[in-house]
Amino acid sequence: MTPLARSRLRSTVIHLVLFIVLGFWMMPQVYMLSIGLRTPAQAFDAALFTWPVTFDNFATVIRDNPLGGIFLNSLIVTVATVAIVVAVASLFAFACAILRLKGSLFLYTTLLTTLMVPLASMVLPLAILLRNFGWVNTYIGLILPYAALGVPFAMVILKSFLEDAPRELFEAARVDGCNAWQTYWHVALPLVRPALVFVTIWQFIVTWNEFFLALIVLTKAEMKTLTIVPMQYSGLYMANPGALFAVLTLIALPLILLYVLVQRAFVRGLLAGAVKG
Amino acid sequence: MRAEAVRAGPAAAIERRPASRTSTLYLFALPATLLFVVFIAYPILWVAGQSFYVRSGSGTSSFAGLANYVTVLGDPTFWIVVRNMLLWGVITIPVQMLIGGVLAYFIERHTHALRGFFRTMFFLPVVTSVSVISLVWVQIYAPYYGIAQEYLKHVGFVMMTSPIGDPKMAIYALVIVNIWQWTGFSMLMYIAGIANLPSEVLDAARVDGARGWRLAMHVIVPMLAPATKSLLLLGVIGTLQTFPIVHLMTGGGPNRASEVFGTFIFKQSFVLGDTGSGAALSVIVLVVALVLSLLQIVTLGARLTPAGKERA
């Protein structure tokens, strides 16, 4: 075999193996969709695929459930959290990396300890705090704790990006008469754009899928987010797996679609060194 | 804020101007500090304080010293939790690294046109809602109509009940779900590491005759050490905050066999309303996390963020 033929063969084999592994890897999602597309008669068949398929389950669950409102709750909480995290973390990173305020390194190290705190140890005190604030069943009761937990990670990444940026740019801005706020807005933020995109997408994913705190803070049906409603549907549709898995598919779909749309920018931020610590 | 910042100038701190003029610059650091104080530091101090109090039937709290800790440590469930957490971390972390690393290696170094496709597809479980994933896996594991038992029969693996209903197997069945969900994350961290490997080093190694298996094991694996250390650190913290998969799939059962710190704290605090022992448990988890993290940071030089490459 010529070297070229051998390398082509190897590439084909590797692709084949990757596709087989991927086939197994995707089985849970394929299974979910497949049950959602079944008629009641096939719903309990122990098979990955059945035929024929029907869209009745999707029509039923969309008609019978306020999925739009639940989706909106998730969207409000997530977008607000992401906006706060990006704003607050970039301001803080700017103070540390560019302004080099006295004491900012100490603050930075202190805030970093948040990354070592498991959420499991925070739910009880946060639940009591939010009850005292009267913030149970409110958006703000989730948004601010999520933001506080999210800021440290974003701040680390943005700070390391700012430190790698050429300092002459900030000098030039100063000479041109920019004040701190203008330098932050017109020089620093555009410079770290890939990192901002990365942080935004990651925070969006984490917030959208957060379960533990949402379970405790949101008890009213009309406030619930997409991650905590599947449990109630599993009771509601116990005898009707087709409907259950149709609604689960609909719940999972928005974030999957969003990720597919933004994955290129996400990975670009990652490869640009967003995660070099 | 804007007007005040205007007066101060960007490099005020660098030029060491009088403190009165730089003080407005602290507004940049204020929001993050406030969020930290109110939603992280204060709750932690509160829970630490509360762990020394017990609440009597009439609703008043009284100081109880270490009573809550004694109660918690004397509870057999606590030791089941410790065992489960150890198993969880010891299995999940290396397996995810291994599968994620191997996938990353082949995707990064041997695919071109389909690289983006593979990267995205293997990452999808990470972005799929964990509550959806949990219910899907309950169905997969189910007896009679679940596909796991149906298909495993053909390779001689026969189960009579759902593995999550069996006290001996439940925790392993949950670990599998967790590995499946988070391997894409390890893969992506390693992809960042591999993509950022300096090509001169790889070329030099190739000139020296290292290729294939030897190149991977002796050159690439050692150079990915920063990513590996970060994954270890994140894995330990992730293990300690395990909750949704267990809560949704077994509720810590059967007979508390799959209980983890998250579900244990949840039950003590919110189901039984015993905030004293809930607080003591929270403090224990917190201390374990801090000690293990600091230990890794000091001994391994691990970092708290997923690391792709060494800092230049």
C-alpha cells in the first residue's frame, strides 16, 4: 500500500469508529424522540425504534400545557443572569487587570473561593436568605444568587484576557483623554470579545439547566422554569410515555438548538485561550 | 457613576494619584463585591453559625455546641453518603477524562471536515436539561419495556429488576448517567488543550521518531497536564454537589442506598425541616470541598478554571 492509501484507510477507519461510538452516545436522545413519536399501542415496546411514527403526542402536549409561559420564565431568569454576570465580571476584571486598584488582588482571591463552594452546601442558607427577603417565587430570587455564583468564573477568564491585551492600547486611550469608563467601554470590551462570547454562552447553559436552587425557590406553578417541570409531567403522563417523552423533547430542544447555532463561536472562544486560567 | 469616573482617569491607580481621586474607581469592583458578600459570604457565615444551634418544638433555637455534628456523624446514612461520594468521584473523574481525552485526540488530530460536527454532537448531553436526561434514563433502565435490559439480554446480561431499584447497583447505574452527561465537557477541555499544543514541539517529537501511540502517550498526554489537573479539581467539586440525577432517578433510594450529600442535605433541611443538621451537613461539605481543592492547588498546582494551555 502506498503511504497515501494507508493514511486514507486509517482516516476512514477512524471516522467509522467515531460514528459508531457517536451512535451509542446519542441513543438516549434518539430513544427520547422515538418514544415521543409513538402511538399508545407501541409506547411500551422495548425497542429503540418503532414504526409507524405519529406527531399526535406533540400536538397533545402543546395543546394541553402552558409550555410557552414556562419557557418564558426560563428565558427571563437566564437572560437577566447572563447580563448581570457579564457586566459585573467584566467591570471587576477591568478593575483588577487594567486599573490595578489597590486591594483588588485580595478581593479577586477572595471571590475565587466561590469556585470551590459546592452548590449543595449553599441551598439551605440561600433558601433562608431568600425567604427573609421575601424573594421566594420571584425571578430576582434566582437571578441574583445565580449571578453571584457565576461571576467568579467569568471574572477569571475576562481578567486573563485583559492581562494578555497589549497595554499600549490602554496607554493610548489615556493619552487621548479617555476616562476609565470610556476605556472600559471602547477599548477593553471590544478587545476581549471572544471571551465575552464564551462566558455568555457558558453562563447561559449553566443557568438554563440549573436545578437544585430552582427546585427550592420556585414552588408556584406559574413561576416554574423548564428544568423543574419534567418531574410533574412524569406523574401526569405516567400511563402515557408517548406524551411524556414528547414534552421532554420539547423541554430539551431550545437549548440544544441554541447550542448548535452558537457552538462555533463558543469553541472559538475556548480555543482562543478563554480557558487558560 | 459615570460622572464621577470621568474625573478620575483610566490610569489613575498606575500613577498613584491621591486616594480621594481614585476612590471612585472602586465602583468598578463594587457590584461583584456586593454580590459576593450578600449571596456567598453571608450565607456561609449564617449556615456555619446555625450549625451550632438546635431548634426546639416551640420554634425557638438554643445553642447546642457540636450536638448537630455528633448527630450527623452518628447517622449511618452519613457514612453511606461518604462511601457513595467516594465511589462517584473515583469512577466518574478518571473515566470521563479517559473517554473525553481519547475522543478529543481522534477528533482533533484525525478529522477535518467533520470536526465541528463531532465536537458538537458529543457535547450535546451537557446542554440537555438534566431533569430530562434523568427521566429518559429511568425509562432506559426500566424492566420489561426499557431498552437497556432488552438489548443487554442479547449479550448475556440478564437483569430481573431495574438497576436503580437494586440497592447494590443503584449508585453505579447513576454514575453511568453522570459519566454519559459530562464526558463531552472533558472532551472539550482536552480539545482546547490539543488545539493549543505548540506545533514546534510536535514536529520535533515527530523528527525524533515519535508517532502514533508513542507520540500520544509520551508527548501529548504530559503536555495536557494542566487540563487534566483542572478537570480533577472541577470533578471533585462537581461530585460534592451532585444532586439532580440522584434526586430525580432514585431519590437517594432504595432504602437510602444511593444517597449523596445533595439529597441528604435536601431531605434534612427541606423535607424533615431539621435546619440544625442540614446546616452541619452543609458546613461539612463546604469544608471537605475547600480542603480538597486547596490540597490540589498546593500540591498539583491545579487551577480553578478549565485550563487549555500553559500561561505564556
